[in-house]
Amino acid sequence: MKLTTLTIVVPCYNEAEVLPTSAATLCQILQNMIDIKQVSQKSKILFVNDGSRDKTWSLIQQLERDNALFTGLKFSRNFGHQNALMAGMKVAGKYSDCVITIDADLQDDENLIPKMVASYQEGNEVVLGVRNDRSSESHFKRWTAEAFYGLMGKMGVQLVPDHADFRLLGQRAIDVLMEYQETNLFLRGIVPQLGFNTEKLYYQRKPRLAGETKYPLKKMLSFAFDGITSFSIAPVKAIMSLGILVIGISLIMVIYAIVRFFTGNVISGWTSLMTSLWFLGGIQLVGISVIGEYIGKIYAEVKHRPRYIIEQDDYTPTQQAAQTAQLNEMVGAS
């Protein structure tokens, strides 16, 4: 029976503090899976260096020299977490039966990896790691996460609550995912659209090992807004509804002003006039900025620029060499 070839894709951006520990943990898990023949010896751990400014890439190269299970992919500059995931899956998907993505801080439960592969081997093309406990996070982080998933649901975006980017995708799912060509990537919204047999595995999120989070509040808000504008036009519809509401209020004010005029009780309305002007001006600015965000996304999409630039690929040569060696063994055996 043919063994499953697994690649664990780990996006890295300034992860020098956590990388040695994370690499050792993932290596032990993958080696155990190879030893019990759950996955093949061609299985790898692929670190994607997303333009790190610290020693992340030199550490990856050292890991490659020390252990053949490790390999790396280097971007020419920082292209973002979502693009790092896409690059890793695209490169690894050519040679792997399935790919698991997990962040380098290992806040996601790495011990779930063998269960993910077992689920894939049972016929599930998509296996999602879902958090069932956020007790390790701050109250503010938990509240914002709940608000985010609630808002996205109301916007009509199909998301799996408390699922981030810890997932397994089979080769068929990866092939379909690569057909999505948008520049503004939001994988949490795209993956549920793929279909295929899907299973959710639950785990408790852990505290970060070291270093700083790569998603501070400002970046989280930007990420959430990207998700909303990439999958829903609800904000534009909301502005239209608000505009209709303001028109309705304005009509009431006109009727009120006419009644006051004919009753002879005219009052100087400087305050109300200025308040109305500022209110309407604010609505117009918000409306223009939201529509401008959509136009900006269209502008980025129509340029068709590459999502990322790979400066160095250490993964592909190792897999090509493994394939060549396997073919030579088959020829020799025949």
C-alpha cells in the first residue's frame, strides 16, 4: 500500500525566537509518523520565510543541514501571511498527497497532526482545526474574535467560527484552491467554499512560546475588513440603507419646518443646521471611503501582479531527487 506523503507548511515572519523549539517539536511528531508508517519518508516540514528581518532564514538553512526532514522557501520580501500559506501549499502540493498548515508559534495543537492525517486517510479531503477553548487569550481578544465571527456571519460570509489557518488539505482540494486567483486573499473564507468531505477537529489554543504576536489590534482590524470586503458587498448596501434613512429624516424635517413657518413660530436653527451638515458630510465621507475600498481592490486585482516572489526554493529539488531515486529503484527492480 502506498504511504501518504505529508508536507507541514509553516509560514515564518521574524520567528527566530520560537523557531528552534517549534522545529524540534514538529520534527519529533513527523518522525514518529514516519516510524509507524503513517506517512512516507518523503514527508517534509516546509518553512516559508516571509521576508523576515531577523535570523529566521539562517536558522532554517541550519535546520536543513542538520536534518533532511526540514526544507525552506524564501520570499524576496514580505508578502504577508496568507501569501506565505498559498506559496507553501502550491509548491508542496505538487509532490504531497496532503498538506498541513500551522503557524510557527505553535499556539495551535501540533499533537492534532496525526489525527488530521488519519482523517484524510479515512476519506476527508479537508480537515479543520477548530479552537474549543480561548482561555489562554485575553478577554479583549476573545470578545473581538466573537464579534468578528458574528459580524462576518451577518454579512453572509461562510466562516467556521474559531478556525484560523490550522488545517489539512488534500491534493485535490489544493488544486481547486489554486484556481482562486484573487490578490486579496482571505483563506478562512475561501476554504469552506471548496466543498469536499470535511471534518472538524477541536483543540485548546495554547499561549505563544515566545516573541510577539504577528496580529496586533491594527492588523487584526485590517484583516477583518479585508475579509468583509473580499466576500460581501453588505457595507455598500448598508450605506444605501443609511442614505434612505437620512432622506426620510430630511423629509420629516422639511414638513416640520413648513408647519412651523405657517404657524408663525420661526426659530433661528443655526445649531440644527450645522449639526445636519456635519452629519450628512460624515455619511458622505464614510460612503466614499467604503466604495473607494472596493475600487481599490478592483484596481489591485486587474493589475494581475504576482502574489509573491520566491527567491530560493530548497523544497522542490529534494522532492525531485526523491522521485528520481524512486524511479531508478523501480527500473532496477524490473
